Amino acid sequence: MTGTTLTVGGLLAALLVLVANLHPWYTGGREMKQLTRFGQGFLAAACAAACPGGALGWLHARSGAVANGSGESVGAAAAGTDTGTRLATGQLVGLGMTGAIVATLVVFVIYLTYKGAGKKDRRRLLGGAFVGSVFLLTAGVAGALSWLPGLLNGIGDAVVGAAQGAGVL
């Protein structure tokens, strides 16, 4: 995956989507189940961010370019300032073949959830995926989730081991 540099404008775009998703929860009953779909989208984005290439890695990298373009336009229009300043970048590294199986399965299951969801839940899923993908381009969030590729690899190793009969008898 080629690294995408996130700008302050891209961060603004992600923060706007985050606030738009958190506002109904905050002003409502503040039930955690209201954040479930957003969290699922964030999880899918984190799994995609762990992928070093392929379609999932490309989508993750592309989210930064989309966020930068839209966020810089909004920042310039709303505040009249230049929001093109680049942020410190980060990425999740270390995903192996077995971890890729798990990452792909997680994204696929969340995609199936998306297909069966209503209009509001679909928007929340997409919002979570967008915010997660953009935030994972930053050094801070990528650093905080640096354990994820190892976890995915460990689960994948266990799945492959079980499929090969390791530890069955």
C-alpha cells in the first residue's frame, strides 16, 4: 500500500462525520447499542487498514484522499483558512497470510450486515468505516491499534491450525 498523507482538512472531514454520528447518541438516551453500527464500520476499516495492499488496502488509502479533498474545501469555505497542512502518518504493519484471512472475513461479515441494514444503519456503518479509515492514517490512532495485526495473525493461525487438525486429539 502506498502511504496516504492526511491533512488537517482530511481530519476535519472525519471529525465532522464522527460528530454527526455521535450527536444523536449524545442527545438521545446514550445507549451503547446506538453506536453498534458505527463501531462495526470502524472495525471493518481497522481490518482493512491492516491489509498492506489488495482491494481493502487500496480502499483504506483512498479514504485519505477523499477526506483531504472534501475537508480542505469545507475548511476553506467555513473558516477561510488553509487546511492543507500534513499530519504525522501511521499505518498498521505486520499482517500475515493467516491474519489476512481473518481481516477479510471480518470485513465480509460487516458487509453482509450492511446489506441487511436499514438506511440509517447503512449510513452509520459507512460513517464508522470512513472515520476509522481516516483516523488510522494518523500516527496516533495507528500507534494505538498497532496490536491489531498481531491479534488477527494469532486468530488466523488458530483457524488454520484447527483446519489442519492441530490439537484436535
